[in-house]
Amino acid sequence: MKLAILSRNTKLYSTRRLVEAARDRGHSVRVLDPLRCYMRIAVDGFAMHHQGKPLSGYHAVIPRIGASVTRYGTAVLRQFELMRCYTPNPSDSILKARDKLRCHQILAAEGIALPATVFGDNPDDTSDLLAMLGPTPHVIKLNEGTQGAGVMLTEKLSASRSVIEALRGLYANFLVQEFVAEAKGADLRCFVVGDRVVAAMKRQAPKGDFRSNLHRGGSAKAVTPNPRETEVALRAARILGLGVAGVDLIRSNRGPLILEVNASPGLEGIETASGVDIAGSIIEYVANGGHRTGSRRRTASIRAA
Ligand SMILES: Nc1ncnc2c1ncn2[C@@H]1O[C@H](COP(=O)(O)OP(=O)(O)OP(=O)(O)O)[C@@H](O)[C@H]1O
Ligand SMILES: [Mg+2]
């Protein structure tokens, strides 16, 4: 297989692991900077060049498109799709997953449970908007926030109002959610490849915080998700059309709730925690054109929670 990986940085752990896993399996692989791909769109066909040379003959492309280059990166990926190149994560699926609000709407419409979420534009509507959500505590999240920065917990209604007022003053996009206290500061990252959760880890917030992000000092350990969690993670990825996805969920009294579906999930934290050769699983899945084969374990097997 002649494979391209769309990534801005060849040195990133995930990019390096995918290259290594592809070479190990005898595939030809090249890392392409999406911002150095440029394209010709015409009725007689689609063409693309990378740093002065034509790109052609690729069987598959694995997108690793960072949030800062979503628009251009997905345009490049779409051009690959138009040039009949297979991708486990199509451009439209990535765009759906990246837009938190849209993603919540799509998943809830398909019966996937998530924390009740409200979203509004006009300050005059804030009181009613919060009434639609229900009592505090509330979790307020910046749409562009990542790694836990921009996720706030408000205990009182007056605090929710003040934070919302401040964010509006900064022209920030945000959504407000019910706080799921029984999650106890933990979330579950389920790594989906095709029709299987190939690895999962539980991230636990440090004492005194409710955010379990590793960048905020959270800790990770491998877990085996229960059948319901596995099913929800697989369904969420399938609904969005993602062959490779990091599905984050929290454990609530009413079952697993989806927080987010990541279309370019990092490999380092979860390969380290689980010992699973996830890069290998992805390459084998892609080489099979989207039909997963058995995965190999690099070290220990998944430990139970
Ligand atoms: N509604 C909620 N109830 C309880 N805890 C929550 C809720 N939403 C988020 N959390 C906790 O806060 C953490 C960060 O939230 P979230 O994942 O939504 O934002 P983020 O990590 O900053 O953004 P992204 O995942 O898009 O990079 C979660 O991992 C979870 O532990
Ligand atoms: Mg998160």
C-alpha cells in the first residue's frame, strides 16, 4: 500500500508511530504537511502537488489534522477523496466531530446520551437559557477550549451568569452543561478502530479538580470498558463516520454520557497506559480498506479497572 499521513510535524509521537507501524508492515509511507499541499480543481479532474511535486497513486491517507488547520486540512483531505484515495476518517466526518455543538446535535438525535447542554447567543436570553438547563452546578466550556483549559465549574446561578457575561464580553463561543458529579472527576477515553474499541484508559482528575485532562495533572490507567460503554463508543464513531476515533465518556447514574469524539486522537498517552499497539491496528485497518484485522499487544494486556 502507498500511504500518506497528513501531519504538520513528523516528530510528533503519533505521526512517528504510524510511520513506524506502516514500514514494519511493508507499506510505503510518506508524511505530508497539509499546508504544503496545493490543489487544482477543474471539471476535467482533480490534481494536487506537495512542495513542487505531483501527488498521485496513493491508496490511502491518514489525516492527523490539528484544530488550528481544520479548514485547510480538510480541504486537502477532500481533494484526496476526490482523487479516489481511501481515508478512515473522511473530511465531512472530521468537520462534524470538530464542531462540538453540531456533534452534540447529531449524536443526541441518534439516541446517544450526553450531559444536557444549552447554547445561546443573546445576553437577554441567559436567564431562560439557564432555566432550560436546570439547577447548578453547571459546567461552562469554551468551544475552542482544549486540554481542560476553558472548562469551568459554577456552583451558584449567580456565578454561571457572571462567567457567561464575561465570556460574551470576550466574544467567546461556549456551551453550558449539567455537572455530572457522580463521574467523580474521571473520564474514559475509548480508542475506536473500525468496529472495535482497541484500547481504553480512565483518566482521573487530581485532587480538588473535576477535570481529568492529563495536561491538568490527571493520571491515566488502562481499563476495560463495560459492554454498554463499548457499544456507545462504537455507535458514536459510526454515526459520525469515523473509522478511527477517541471517544470520551463519563460514567453517570444513567449510564455512559459522551463528552466528545476526537477525530485525531493522540496515541502516546493511551499506548503508554494500555501497552496496545494502536498504531499497528490503525495501519492494518487502513490497509484493509476499513476492515479491521486482529491487533497485536506490544506489552502487557489491558488491566481491569
Ligand atoms: N458535564 C460534565 N460533568 C462533569 N465533568 C465534566 C463535564 N464536562 C467535562 N467534565 C470533565 O472536565 C474534563 C474536560 O472537559 P472536556 O473534555 O469537555 O473539555 P476539554 O478536554 O478542554 O476539551 P477537548 O476534550 O475538546 O479537548 C473532562 O475530561 C471531564 O473530566
Ligand atoms: Mg477532553
